[in-house]
Amino acid sequence: MEHRPKMTLFLSTFVNKVDAKGRVSVPAQFRSTLQNQEYQGIVAFRSYRLGAIDACGLDRMALLSTSVDQMDLFSEAQDDFSSVLFADAHQLPFDGDGRIMLPEGFKTFAGITNEAAFVGRGAMFQIWEPKTFKKHQEESLQRLLQRGATLTLKP
């Protein structure tokens, strides 16, 4: 029987308060999803497509690194991905209360002030300003409906 590694899944959306020091509690469900990794925290970087912060566990970052390493060495694409994914990434450890400290530049980039929406995206999650995410989610639904999009399940 083939052994498959346990898949990490981040599901649902949670809105949490950001305190005056920039600390925000990572949802308990997300922390639970990350509990089996060696690093007790998250890795976060600015989304290169959206006004949000992309986040995952260190194990997922290792997979992203492997994917970038398989690109043509010294190619422009490899350099671009390295610059966007790794040079901008921050390891954000959990404190004793399950909070992380959001870097000021990340908060400014995503427009986060008093609240942050933690948005499950399967193997990764994003951190958004809540109203901005709600608008993005509604626009995404409209695009899917306009295209009549369907999804084929892969084994």
C-alpha cells in the first residue's frame, strides 16, 4: 500500500482583532493544522497577485523551494520567484497565546489595521483586511458564475 503524507488543509474564514502592538491570534483550527511541524509558527509573505499576505507552514515553504529549485538555474523566472517568495518571507513564531506579530510592512501592504481575516485556501492560507476580502470573495464568485466554471476532482 502506498504511503501518502498527511495533507495540511486550511479551511474557513476567521476574523480576529489586531492589538496595538500588531499581534493577532492565529485561529485555533489553523494552529492545530500546523501542530505536527517542527517550527511552531507560520511563514508569511506578500501575495504577488492580491492585496493580501500569503501564509503557510515551513513544510509548505520547503515544497515551494523544491519547485523553484527545479526551474532553470539562473533563469529570470527562477530569480523572480526567489525574490518574491523567499526574500520577502518572514518566519512568524507563535507566542504562548497562539499569536503572531504582523510586520508593519505586511499590515500596510494588506491595509490591515484593527482586524485581520484568516482565509483558508487549502494547503495555504491568506491574511486580509476583512472588508477587502469580502469584496474579493464576492468578485470571485461572480467570475465563477459568469464562466460557468466547474471543478474536476483529481485522485
